Amino acid sequence: MRKLFLLVTIFLSVFLSSCDNDAALMELANELSKKFIITDGHIDLPYRLDGRYQDISGLFEGGDFDYLRAKKGGLDVPFLAIYVSASYQETGGAKERADSLIDLVNEIANRDPDKFEIANNVEDAERIFSQGKIALPMGIENGAAIEKDLSNLKHFYDRGIRYITLTHSKDNLICDSSYDTTRTWGGLSSFGKKVVGEMNRLGIMVDISHVTDEVINQIFDMTNVPVIASHSSCRKFTPGWERNMGDKEIIRLKENGGVIQINFGSAFLTQESQDKRNENNKKVEAYKNQYNLNDEDEKLLAFREKIFKRNPIYADVKDVVKHIDHVVDIAGIDHVGLGSDYDGVGDSLPYGLKDVSFYPNLIFHLLKSGYSEEQIEKICYKNIWRVWKAVENTAVRS
């Protein structure tokens, strides 16, 4: 009986000590989330708003981002994605779509200038942060927006675009997509090589998320400035899925000086989550075909919600840390950042990272895993800002 009592006492002592330590780390994480400039490489707010202005200056129901939650989580510099669907490659109007979404972001900033401001460079972002506001740089997701005209790159640079994801779900005029099986160009097209060169000249970061390995390696072969993967994770945890970056490409990213910004979507984080998602989607597709429904039909959306509730796909915040660990292991601390894909991955965000108020929780788990404050500061913003500055400083604009 005395032995049992002693064991229980020891267990409670260790448990309470662990709780005290966790509480101290959480307090520190909250402090660091306000001290450091948290930059997220990819937030799909314009897509979620569907191009229509809505007031996000308070708590905005639905979605993953609004002003109050961003301030609570310490998010200071979200790159807002100007997403152009691959459908515009068939219908036309890709440039107009991008321009309309840029207009929307400007309207958000103009309507609440005490809360938001467009950021065109690192210096802008630092000043806006010092004023207690949220900086809004922009990146185009799908280079189809430039259409066939290289001069549109200068047009978009002048409008505040600071990175371009070269393609999205389908091969386009620039390059092949990791989601497509056509392999139209075997990597970059001849036009695509000109696009990359012109982006380097203007000072627009090249984003290698969504492209094939061939595209990534061809870009590394030709570019003289660092590149980014604005919202990708590591293929080690999702074998065979090209949308995530392979180890060889991450090592080349290190040699290039670039940064991979880890995507928070559960299907990006674990094979189990991806398998569950695929299983659920097959059931939804079968139901859609059985009743001849379109993708926006309320009956189909309700069925989809039910299926995903029955078989949730959620990973965990600790899985994001595993991806960061892996990049650090093979490429070093200077080549990893955050690219959540908030508002872009639907209801698939991991436990502990459900919206933009949860960055302190990620910092807590990084601290608990042994990361130093200096290392966390690099992950939060210093790594991506180093690339942003390098691309800006090597630009030759006429």
C-alpha cells in the first residue's frame, strides 16, 4: 500500500510539474506571437469572399480570417491570395478576375485604414506593424492571370503583386501542374521560361507551389534569386503526392536560398488524413452522379457535410511541427516558414490550428519541441522576408 501511495505521489508530482511548465510555455508563446511579426504566405480571404466586399474589421462569422481573430493570434502580415481558377483558362477573363480581386483587397484596406494597409515591400510591412495595423501584401495564385502578355507582369507588380504561383490545378501557358496528368510541356514552356526571367527582373517572387517536380528543377536551373513555395508541405508524409515537395527538391530549395511555407491543410500533413479525404470524396462524387447534381447544389453540400462529419479527416497541430522538423533536418532552419492556406482548404484544418487566432498554439508546440526563440522568429517571418528582400534588391525595373 505504501509503494502504491509513493508511486501515485511521484506521478502527481511529475504531472503537476508538467502542467506548470506547459502553462509557462503557453504564456511565453502568447508573448512571442505579439513580439514577432507573424507572416503567413497564403490566405485565401478574397476567394472566400468571392470577390464581394464584406466587413471583416470585427469578428466575421464563418471562414478562418478576420481582424479580431488575426490580432488575437498575432498575425501581422498575411499574403492574401489572388486566386484565379483554371476555368478562366478556358473561358477567358483571367486578368480581369485577378484585377477585380486586387480591387477587393484595396477596398478592404481603404474602408478601414486604421486596421489594414497594403504592403508593397518589407519596409512597408515593418512600418504598418509598428503602427499596430495588419499589412496586406498580395500574391497571384495561378499565373494564367498574365494571359499571353509578358507586359501584364509589370501591370500586376504596379498593382502590388509580390509573388505569383505559376499555375494551379491545370497545366497553363506557363508550365505543368502537379494536379494535372497531361504534362503538356514537360516542365516549363518556352513562354514560362520568359515569365520566370521577367519575374526575376521585376522583383516578383516565383512561387513553386502547385507545379511539378520538373518545373521546380527547371526553375532552379535558371533562376538567380531565391524562390518560395507559399503553401506546400513535405511529401515524406504523403508519399507519391506531388503537390507536396519531395526531399530532393527541398534540398535544392536550400541551395537556392528559398523557403517552403508549410500548408496547414490536414490532407497535406498526414497520409491518413489524405486517405480519409479521398474516401469521403468518392462517396460525395457517387451521390452527385446518382442524383445528377451540380457542385453548388444544396442537397449535395448537405450530403458532403454529413459524410465529412461521420469520417473526420483532421490532423493535429503537432503534425505541422513534424513537417517543420523535417525541413529543418534536411535543409536547415533558414528555409522554412508558414503558409497555412487558411480560407482555402475548407473544413480540413488540424486540431489546434482551426483559424488565424491559433498561431500561439503552434508557437507553444515549437517551444515544447525545443525550438529557440531565435529559431521561431525565423519561422514566423525572418526567413520569408530574407527572400522577399533578395528578390526586391536584385530587380532591375525600367
